[in-house]
Amino acid sequence: MTARVLVVDDVLPNVKLLEAKLTSEYFDVLSATSGLEALEIVQREQPDIVLLDVMMPGMNGFEVCRKIKEDPVTNHIPVIMVTALDQMSDKIAGLEAGAEDFLTKPIDDISLFARVKSLVRLKVMMDELKNRENTGAMLGWNKSEDVPETFVPSNTSILLVDDNEKVAKRVGQMLSEIATITHSTGGENVAERAREKNYDLVIVSLSMRETDGLWICSKLRSFEETRHVPILVVVDDCERGSKQLVRALEMGVNDYLIPPVERLELTARARTQVRRKRYSDRLWENFHLSMQLATTDAVTGLYNRHYMNSHLETLLRHARQASKPLSLAMLDIDHFKPVNDTYGHAAGDEILHEFAKRIARNVRGVDLAARYGGEEFVVVMPDTVESDAEMIAERLRQTISNTPFTLADGTNINITVSLGLACITDGILTTADLLERADSALYQAKHDGRNRVVIANAA
Ligand code: GH3
Ligand code: MG
């Protein structure tokens, strides 16, 4: 994940320190040493996130935050307030000014990267939602309604996994104003049971006695139904806790809390995650809704070539402007003609339909899957570097080859697919360039024996 982070602090060494840390994790860093300068940069550069010091002479951090949030051009940019150690009043003022999150000084690396990454993910989602709606508007669709920013307990559900009844009760009470809480004391099948309900957030304690919380997190990430659910872990402030935390974050856990859990912090973090879930759900809904419209392909229900081309244009422009990566995979079913010849054209259509379903299920909400031609498909992956795209492409390949396709009459047919992968580089300027590169990589995959992923060489 790459992102542009604006660091605001009047003390230059503080700026430099954060800059060094963030740069080492491949973030692009902008900096400002006063509130006014910060506002100017936010307007001009539209960073992905702002790290804002509270104590600054002239305009303080709260005022800067309020101004960012008042302006419709910038109010979607997440703000993290950086406060002095444990000042509750600062946290309250920060949240009231509209900040999404807070960090306390001295800032440790784990919390810095966890918070920044979590909010950047949320922003990527929101940006993509807006892009897609704009493309939709260009093609004459209506905009869907805005995602509500406030949550009511009746339509927000949180699963809380903790064997400490006392803590669970307290946490449950704190969250009761925004959500309906289901409490589980752990056990073998927590993750399995979570599949049955579309939770908005799962909170898992990593210090349970009988149940390994990390195991639950890893299972949640592996099931199709729960792969996208936000997870917040509660870890103890000790050496074992920090080791668990590192592993949890590697697993894709979204955020964490260290006891004693405070109401404000808990609700702020829960809200951020639930909002992320809402946007991701909305992307999926949007995806399904648009499937019924003229931009979709009748046989497979995926976006058609026309929509893909016009949306790819938008995505490529955005990626260039923000200096972000973008990857594109072109897929072509192997030896499909003999399948048609042997089983008939209707059977071929059935397979195309199921093929598309498997692809759609295995890409992320921000990815765009389209039918490009007869048995040729395209998956566009915004904000995705080549190595991640390769993993996704490989997963798609296996989704097709690992399970035979079953026709309505019960016949099983083994299908494989070849994939060509291309990422934007300096040499690629147009959507046609990108598609051409993916296409020649696909040709290579066919040539090398099919059922494989080939990455286009950088020119
Ligand atoms: P390769 O591994 O080289 O891609 O072999 P292939 O047989 O898949 O490639 P070829 O281009 O020779 O044939 C593509 C076939 O896909 C031909 C056509 O019958 C079939 N096809 C294309 N569109 C449709 C469709 O909408 N429905 C059905 N049933 N078949 C289709
Ligand atoms: Mg083919």
C-alpha cells in the first residue's frame, strides 16, 4: 500500500523523525511546520492522510482539523491527531474537531503504521466508491444514497470474543450506543459461526486462556464470508502482547487496543472500522446493482468491455496523478473451443457463467472484473503493486483449476485459465498500452503451456 502522508508539527526534529519512519515503509511524505502551511498543502496536494500535532503556536491542531473537515474538497481526508501522553481532554477535543484517530507521543512504530494503514485502506475504499459513481454518472446512472455516518444499534452488529466476562460486559456497555453486541467466550468454532452472520466488526481478545485469538483471526481471514470483516484485537501491553500484535497485523487485522480500554478510544476505533465495512459493502452493492444495467454482459453478469475501458481510463488517470500503482490481469480460458465442440454451446455458456462467478467472488471490492471478449476477461486492481497482483492472479488461476465445473446435467469438466499481468510503469501511458502489455504476457502464458500466470516484462 502506498500513500501520501502529510506530517504537521512545529518542531522540525519531530517532523524529520516521522518522515524517516514513514519513508522507510514506502510512504510518500509531505511536511508542514505550521497550521496555515498545512491547510495550504492539504488543498493543493490532497494527501491521503494527515498526521497533525495538537500543540502548535498560531493555529493549533484542533483548528486545522476543523478547517479540513469543514471544506467539502478536503473533508474526506482522514486526520490523525498527535497528542501528548494520555491527555483525555485532547482526545475528546480532537474527536469533536472531526479527527478520525489519535496517537500519543512518543509514537511507537507499531501503532503509527497500524493507524496509518487502517485509515489509508478506508480512504482507498471511499475514493474508489466515488470514482465508480462518477463513471456511473458519466454513463447516465443515478447516484446511490450516501452511506450514513452515524450508526444506530439496530443495524450495526459487533461480535465480541473474550473469555473475561467482566471486561466483555464493560466493553459491551461502551459499544451499546452504536451497535448490537454478540458476546462469545471463545472456543473452537467462533470463526465458523461468524460466517453465518454479516457482522460489521469482530473484536477479539488475544489474551484468552483457552482459545488462541490469533487462530480465530486467521480463520476469519480465510473464509470467503468473513474475509472482509474488520477485525480489532485487544492485546496486553507486554512482550508477549507485542509479539502477538505484530503477527495479528501481518495477518490483516485492522486495528488494536491496549487495556484498560477507554470508551472514547474504543468507540472511535469501532466507528472507523464499521465505516470501512459499510463502504466496502456499498462497493459490492454498487457492483451488483450495476450488473443489471446496460454496462454488463448478459452471459456472465460482469462489466462489459465498454464500461471497463471507460472506467480504466479514470482509474489510470487517478493512479498517475497520485503516483500510485495499478495492475491489470487479462484472463483467457484454455482450450475452450473443444469444450464447446464436445458439450455444445449452451454448456459453454454455463461454464462462462460459473467462471465469472468464481472470478467475481475472488477479487476485492475495489477490483474491477470485466468480460473483455468471448472467453477473455480483465481484472483491474487499483493501488496494487506487481507482487500483490501476482498473488491475486495466482489465486484466480487456482479458483478455476482446483475445482471442476459441474453442468446442470451433472457432467464435471476441468477448466484452466491463462493469465497475463501488467502494471503501470513509466513506459505505459494509455489504457491501450496497458492492455497490450497484459495481452502479450497472456500470449506468452499460452505459449508456455497454459494454466499459468505470466508477468509482462518492464520495457
Ligand atoms: P486457447 O487455450 O488458445 O485460448 O484455446 P481456445 O480454444 O480457448 O481459443 P480459441 O480462440 O480458438 O477459441 C475460443 C472459443 O471460445 C471459440 C468460441 O466457441 C468460444 N466462445 C467465445 N465466446 C463464447 C460464448 O459467448 N459462449 C460460448 N459457449 N462459447 C464462446
Ligand atoms: Mg481461450
